[in-house]
Amino acid sequence: MPGNPNENLIGDITKKPEKKPGAGLEISSSPELINVINSLGVVKDAIDHNQFVKFSQLQQILEIAKKLTFNVGGEEMTIEEMEKIPDLEKNMKIWEEIRQGDFENTSELTHITPEIAERLSHDQGDLYLSRLLSLSDEVAKHLSHHKGTLFLHSLASLSDEAAKHLSRHKGQLYLNGLTSLSDEAAEHLSHHQGVLSLRKLASLSDKATKYLSHQKGGLVLGGIVSLSDQAAEYLSHHQGDLVMSRLVFLSDKAAEHLSCHQGRLYLDGFTSLPDKVAEHLSHHQYVLKFNGLFSLSDKAAEHLAHHQEGLLFDGLTSLSDKAAEYLSFHKGTLSFKGLSSLSDKAAQYLAKKEGLVIVPENIKRQINKFKNNMLE
């Protein structure tokens, strides 16, 4: 009895190929593959005998082909799933490099599979995966074992389960592409120890803020533009640097809460500083950063003169004589890197200040002139 005319063809295709660096896709043997091959054989036979091929036959082949799976970076994928991966061939080339122990082009990856993530987790240096557009829960689980800084800047969303895995990561974690964060994901990430950067988040629920306030390490909320009094109260319990560089307003009550925060406070979004807010923040016991200020009132300067740590005003281009007089009594470092001019009277006040004053070189010479006169 004659054998299957496609038998040799089936054997050739399903036979495990010899793996080579940069090799193409490996098709997985399956009933669907056998059906496709048999259907193609029927079509070929019709063509060989000068017969018409039915459109329904072609449709059947296409439908079956959609179910075929291929081994892509150690993960089984359909053709439809592969089409969703940007620069698939480039990714596959880099995956092969990673298998060989070469991590040089890791930052170019737009997709990784669990197998590749597991290999990357053993890399001892910083891991730049800033072009990844999505992150499966299983990939996140593997990356959680990486020790070092992990950059995932292009992720716009993160599942609660992935957040749970990443919370166990040891090192700085940059999720600067996230535009939203669920309360449950925030709860998971609150257990992360080390810098947690969420620079693109424009808003957070009070509940999510409460969870993140328990995070130990630097917390970057660089996209937050407003903060409720309740959220400020929660963040006052955070221990570590707190960056809110786009925050443009604080109520008096919110400022009072934040004055209890334990860590450096970055408020570079402020272009002006209300006197009452300055009074509350003067009680803050760590460095205050106001590099977005265009002006500083004399009253605000009087309040901040009582602050005990560093004050950064690198956005100010001028400083009144009275403000300089008040700040000359400040005990910590003062930074005015943006000053374009300073009156001699203001320079004379700053010359009397104990501690470091950071200013442009020309202003420094002006202040030092008065310091030298005081020593003579």
C-alpha cells in the first residue's frame, strides 16, 4: 500500500534543526502543522494535474496556519502574536547574543521572553530595558531577581501581578513611562527598597499615595502637579528623598504636613513661593530644592533663614538686598547657580554668611571681595 506522499516533507520540516547563532524561527511540531502540510500537498497535487484549486481550500490552510506556534526566544507564539512584536528579527538577533553572554545591545530590545529575562537577571550591572513596551508577569518575575538598577522607561502600564514581582527587585527601579498605577500595584511597589521612580504619573489616588508613603528609599513622583492635604499627610511619613518636580502648588496645610517629611524634598515646579508655605517648610529638617523659583519674597526668605539644612534656588536670577540679609543668617548651604547679578549690598550680606554659598564665578568674586575686606 503506498505511503503518505507528504511523509518525507513532514519529516524534513518537523525534524529538529541544528541551532546556529542568529538562526530563524523554530516551528513546533503539532497536529496543526501536519494538517497544513497535508493541505498544501492536496493543493500541489491539484496544480500538478492542471486542476482548479478551490478558494475554500486556501481559506482552510490560512485558518489552520493561524494556529501554528513557533519557538520565539524560548516562548511559543502564533504568527499573530509575533506580528505584534516591533523589530522581531532585530530582537531575535540580540536574544542570540544574550545566549552567548553578550549583553552589549540589551538596551535595543523592544520585547523579551521569560527565557531571555531569566538570562538577563544574572547580569550584575545596570539593566537598561528602556525600549520595552510591555512586560508579562512571568518576565517581571525573572527580572525581580536582578541586582542593580533596572530601567523600564517605556512601559505605559503595569499589571498588579508584575508590580508584585518587581517589588522584590533589589536596586533602583525606574518606571518612568507609567501613566497610571492601580491602588493594588501601588501597595505592592510600596515594599520595594531603593529608589522608585514614577516620573510620568500625573496623578495618584490618596489610597495609592498612602501605600507609596511606606516605601523606603527615594520616591520620584515627578509628574504630580497637585497634592491634596490628605496625600501630603501620607507622604509626610515617607522616609527618603521625595521628588515632586512638577508640583506647582501646596496649600498651607499640605506644606505643614510635608514639613515633617524625613528626607530631601524636591519642589522644582514652584515658580513662586507663598510666604505661609515658606514658613511651614522652614521647619523641614532636610535639604529643600526650589530650582524652579523665578522670585523669592523678602518674607519667604526671612522664614527660610531659620531652615537648618541646604537650600537650593538655582533658578533665581536675582536676589533682593533684604532677602540676602535674611539668608545670611542661614546655617546650611545656599545655592544660587542661576544668579546673573547681585548688588554690592547683597554681596556684602552673603559675605558674612557662615557656610557654603554656591554662586556663578563672577558673583563669587564679588562676594569674596567683601570677605577679604572683612579679614583685613
